[in-house]
Amino acid sequence: MKANQNPQFSRDNVPDEWFTWREKNKSEQEIVARPSLSYWQDAWRRLKKNYLAMAGLVFLILLILMAIFGPILSPYDANTQVLSKQYQPPSLEHWFGTDGAGRDVFTRTWHGARISLFVGFMAALIDVTIGIIWGGISGYKGGRTDNFMMRIIEILYGIPYLLVVILLLVVLGPSLSTIIIALTVTGWVGMARIVRGQVMQIKNYEYVLASKSFGTKTPRIIRKNLLPNSMGPIIVQMTLTVPSAIFAEAFLSFIGLGISSPNASWGVMANDSLGAILSGNWWTLFFPAFFISFTMFAFNVLGDGLQDALDPKLRK
């Protein structure tokens, strides 16, 4: 008699507990068989659960897209003055209204976004580059090299940041390149200290010591072993550097040391609107102030979300 015809193999003769155990064991085997997530995949999975950080990310993506395509969507030039259209409120013709010179606020807002985002990302990129090189060498070498390089950082850190920026702008003259230089003269110090701390912690791990034992050169160890495992704190610091640079540019343009009128900048637009807001033309100040505030808020909540997502202590 065949096995499947034997009465002892009938479904009725097998306890239900055996089938329950088999299904449970099968599900556990399927979980084990699934491919494990990488560090960045797991970080992205946890970041998506942070709805506030994702909202900030969506806002920043839309802001970047509008900074690129916004002026193209408008039929008006950012600097063309039409005195017959002074202080027109938001309408279908002018979506954000017009300012005291009859210029379209919608077009100028997105031109200002271009300048603000360019300054923010360029300042962050330069800070990251200098900070990684300086902090990586200081943390990896240690000893006298570390002491010498850290004393220089402490001297720069003790100089008032705003004073250095204003002095450079006065000496070199207000321009976009001068603002970026002024923001990065001492702005890389914080990044260098973070990279140094991470490198000093990681350099004693087994895989780094193994690379040393095989005679790997220092630049390759820093590039291949140390920096990839320090990218979490570096990325978080970048999300804090960009809004700081954006606000600094807006503040300097507001007080007349940054971008000068008639060029469009959020700080310039806010400065031009000071007199208009008293006469009830609120839209001339509302839109640049709104985008300055929400851009900084979006970067900050995104940075908080990335800090939680990239923290290895929170991985489950």
C-alpha cells in the first residue's frame, strides 16, 4: 500500500498542534531567508516612519524644483519695474502680488530661492570638504599633529563668527562669492571637530588595524575605512549648516552687506518691504519671510529625523 493511502497518515490522525507548529516554523524560516537590509536601506526605512522629517524633505524638494522652474513659469522678469503696477495684491495676474517698484513678487521669490539655496549648499559643501580633510587627518594622526591642528581650530572657534563675516564683506565688497567665502572662513570648524571625534573612535576598530597591518597608506585608510563609517554625523551636520548659511545670507542682505538691490534675494526683498508693510501691503514681506522660516524649519526637522535614522544605537 502506498504511503499516502496508509490510514496513519490521514489528516484526521494528526494533531492540530503539529500543523500550528509547522506554520509557525515556516514563517520563521521565511523571515530568516529574507535578505538583510544594508545600513542605508535600514536608515531610509526608519526615516520614512518620521512623518515630520518626510514632510520637511518633500517641502525642500518642491522648493528646489520651484527655484529651478518657478521663474520659467512666470511671464515677468525679476528686475523689470512697472511703476503703474505698484503694490498690486495677489491675483491671477500676479500670484504673489507686486512690490513698490511694480516687480512681480512671485518671480523675485524664486530668484531669491536660487540665491539662498546656492549659498547654503555651496557653504555646506566647502565646510564638509575642509572639515573632512582637517578633522580626518587630525583624528587619525593623533599626538602632536592632533594637538597642533586642534589649537588652530580653537583659535578660529574663539573668533566671533559674525564679526569675521562683516569684516570680510567690508574689505572685499558685497557680492555672492564674498558671502560664500565669508561664511566658510570659520564655518568648517564645527564639521572638523565632528569628523575628528568620529575618526578617533573608529580608528581603533579591528578592520582599520587590519588595514594598517597590511601596509595600507593613510589616505586610503581614511577614504575607504574611516569616512564611510562617519557619514551619518556628517550628513546630519550638513542639514544644519545649510539653513544657517541661508539665514546668514538673508540677514546680511537685509542689513545691506549681502546681495544688493535690484537683484532678487529673500533678504533684499524683506528689506525693501519694511516701509510697505506699514501701509498694509503685507504680501511684499510675507512671502520672503515665509520661505526663509519654513526652509530653516524643514532643514531642522529633516536633520533631526536623519539623526534618529542614522544612529546605529537605534537600529532594531
